[in-house]
Amino acid sequence: MLGWAQASIFLDLYGQLLTPRQKEVMVAYYEDDLSIGEIAENLGISRPGVHDLLRRSVNQLQNLESKLRLAQKDKQRREVIKTARQLVEELELAVFNRNPEVLDKLRSIQFQLARLEEF
């Protein structure tokens, strides 16, 4: 099974590509933290049926990620933004009170990086 954090990311990225039933079971298990028994009872299916649905759904999400790499690309993008923010902060400290124009430009870069994080 996927870890909770990874499942949440995959569900956000690829959840719409699952069947409604697959998505319902994945959300119940990974986001609502219901047990396989609770999900089976709520949906009126067997525990092995829930387990099989989870296994197939996880496999589908992992296959999508292995082909599309959206989660990996998002993680890399966030790392680049974090590094760029750290560099800008270091530059801000270096030019503080010396060159207000450069400081304004650095703050503009920080603003643009914050906007990138929203995508």
C-alpha cells in the first residue's frame, strides 16, 4: 500500500482518472482513515473486495505516476523554488540598507516565487 502522504498527492494529481468507486474507497481509506472493515460495511461489499479495490487503485495511481511523473516534477519544482528563496534571502541580507533598488528587485523575485508555489 501507499503511504498516506504519497497517496494524498497521487489522489490530488490523478484521482479524477479513477472510477468513482475506486476514488471513493481510496478517499475513505487514505483521507478519512477508515479501516477496510469499516469501508466494507459502509459500501456493502466484502473486506476482500475492498482490499482488491484498494490494491488495483494503488497500482493504477502508481502506473500513472511512473508514466507521467507529475508528483516527481512537482517535488523538483518545489525544491528549486525553495533554493531560489534561500538565495534571495541571503542576497537581501547582503544588500540591506546599501542599495534600496536591488532590495526592491529581490523582493519582487520573492513575490514571483510565491506565485509559482501557488500553481
